[in-house]
Amino acid sequence: MVISVRLDQEERRLVGRLARSLKKTQSEVIRAGLEALAEREHLVGKPGTAYERVEHLLGCVKGPPALSERTGEGFRQLLARKAAKK
């Protein structure tokens, strides 16, 4: 598959320098860069379900405890307010 990418002059020079120093083609350098970015973002070898894309974030935020313990009560109050408006 062929994909066109627009690079400014400095980016083109950088790809060329990397290719020469690594003795690889410019395409190989760009593919390696994509692979490195995907690894850094934890996307390599992972299926793409919504859960799997965010599972590394679960539990990383501290919030108020027991946030969902009284959701039924809140929902009941919401329904009561709606009924009162009718």
C-alpha cells in the first residue's frame, strides 16, 4: 500500500540522515518510527476493542470514594423532578 506523507524540508533531511546512518531506506526509517510510536502508545499487538485501548488507564485516577454506591437514589430523584414538572 502506498501512502503519501507531507514533510517539511527539515523533516525530509532528518529522514535522510537517519536512513544514511542506519543504512536503511527512508521507507524503512519511517516504518520503524511508526512502530516505535505504536509501542510507546501501547498499540502494538493489542486488539482494538474500546476496552483494550483504555484498560491501561483504569485505576490510574483517584476520585471520590464510592461514587456509584447511591446512583439509584440519584436516578429516583431525577425521575421525581421530571414527574413534578408535568
